[in-house]
Amino acid sequence: MRAVLVINAGSSSLKFALFATEPELASSPALSGQIEGIGATPELSAKDALGQRFHEPVNASGSLDEQHRGALTHLFGWLAAHNPALDIVAAGHRIVHGGELHSAPVRLNESVLRDLDRFVALAPLHQPHNLRAVRAVTTLMPDIPQVGCFDTAFHRTQPALAQAFALPRSITAEGVKRYGFHGLSYDYVARQLPEVVGERSGGAVLIAHLGNGASMCALRDGRSVASTMGFTAVDGLMMGTRTGSLDPGVLLYLLEQKGMDAKALTRLLYKESGLLGVSGISQDMRTLLASDAPAAKEAVDLFCYRIAREIGSLAAAAGGLDALVFTGGIGEHAAPVRAQVATLSAWLGVKIDAEANSAHARRIDAPDSRVAVAIVPTNEEGMIARYTAELLAL
């Protein structure tokens, strides 16, 4: 089997998927899974297209670089043993930040990687691990071409005003602006919209990518015109452990009055806040929805309130609201969240059918809703495979 290997590398996990390229690129993976626990006790889990599941420990030790390389070494060996006829012809990587340099997928080499190293400070939870995986594959499989697909690229169509901060021009000129993220997800969902919402897909559409990382994007004519995430992936909506939008004065207060340094603030903003921080229980929406604790309800309510606030803002940027689309782990599976967001957005004409919402139907708007409301499962891995195959003419 000739296949594209898709890799999404994080700090402690390595997600992967194989997409067959013949007779044409498959829309769903022949095999997908992840190696979790890198840095501790790594384990591989996977599932093939027939539903068969696999699970085994991974031998990877040493520094984080060495463990990522060890995890990939184990993965390549396991793939070869699982399918001896497998021929990996290319690797496609999710890379969070492409900055202003990249508005489309690019073939990766050391020169491009050096450029992308410049954005590590802008996405410290993702970028270094994305690039580490690319370099590891270069070492382990030097003959296969690699393609970088960027979470920021989809948003490069935004007008200059939507990207600007009210900062001195000298700082803006250095690249300090709103970039937006989750672009691979938005690109995939946007391509499904004509089939799901018909002619409304060319109007004002808001997509809510809700998961442990959460953001929203406003589309007009299928193109990004505004997004909730900005210079970094900590902006915008409340998330699993991230604050979302925060008054900069809070950071000044914590610096000056509480003696917190940059490292402590980074930990607070990225790891200790959001659903976890507000609830004091969990970052997992499923756990919070099942809990009777008042703090769990407060966390869910704040999450939904912030989404509704951003819907109003993004509707202004898009010039209306023709369709509201939910995607991501929470967006696709948490009916109570969708219901609460719809109730808070009723003034915009959003009304959902309770039965359709509970059943996670593709269209969940009520017959008298002025706004089409839909659930579209995202497929970032499939988008990366498609980009990779197109760029390399596979």
C-alpha cells in the first residue's frame, strides 16, 4: 500500500494516520492512532479501517528529543510489521504557526525549518514539538518528502484591520498581529458547508471549533474574515486549561503585586486556567457535565457565555449570521453546550430542535430558526493528507 503518513506531534503525544494514495487519495485513514505518555511511560494505541484495535508499550528514553525520535522509530517499525507491503511515500505534518511567511502548505527542508523556529515563542506548547517530529523523520526516513501544513494559513485572507492590534506601528511591523489558529479544521469544515447548509455557505457563517483548545472563525464567501484566537493560541474563548481573552492589566497586576515571572504566568495562562481553573475539578467537559458540583456548572456556564459573546462579535465582523456550525470534540458531542449557546444566541435568530440536537444530527436548527445550525465533524488529518498529496502531485 502506497500511503501518506500524517503526523501531529505534541509535547507528550504523537498522533498519526495513514491515508492510502491509490487508486486515489482515500478520504478516511487506513490506520490511525497515537503514542501517548512521551516523557513518562509511552504507549501506542491504534485502530485500522476495519475497527481492529492495537495497543502496546513503546521503548523510548533519554531527552525529549531522543524520546520523540524513539517514539517515531517504534512507530515506523510497528507500521512495517503491521503491514509489510506498506510504502510510505510522503509525510504531512500539522505545524501550528506559519506566521506571515506561509499561507499555503510547503515542502519542508532545513531552511524552511529555520524560518519556522522563529515562531516557537508564539506557540510554545505546539511549535517546538511539531518541528522536532519533522527533524526526527528526516533522520529516520531521509528519502521521503515532507510537507508542512499550517494552522494559521487559512486566516491569511483576513483583512488587515481584522489582524491589527492598537500598538505602535514599529511593533506591528515586527509581526505582532492577530494570526488565528485551527485553520486546518476550519478549512476542512468550510469545504463541507455547501453540502450541509446549501446557499448559506457563501454568506455569513460562524464555525465553533470547541475542544480542549477552542476557537471560532467568521467566514464570508467561504473565506476567513475574523477569528477569536490572535497572536497566540491562548486568546479568545475559554478552553480546557487556557484562559482565553484576558485583560492585560491582570498580567501586570500578577507581575507587580504577586511577583509572578514569565514562567509562572505561562503556566497559569496555558495549564492552570480555563475549565480546569474555574471548576477546580477537571478540564474535561464530559466530567463537568456529569458533575453536580456548583463550580462545575459555573465553568460550563462561563464557557458557553464566552462563546455567545464571541458569536455577537464575529457576526458583526461577518456582516450577519446565516449559519452557525459546531465542530471539535465538544462541539460535535456535547449537546448541552450547543443548547445553551443557542439559547444565549436566540436574539440573532438561532433556534435549535431539541431532539435533533440530542441525536447529534447533522442539521439541528428548528424549522422556524432564521439561522441554519449544523454539526460537522472535523478531519484535520484528512486535510493534511490532501494538502500533501496535492503539493507533491501524488
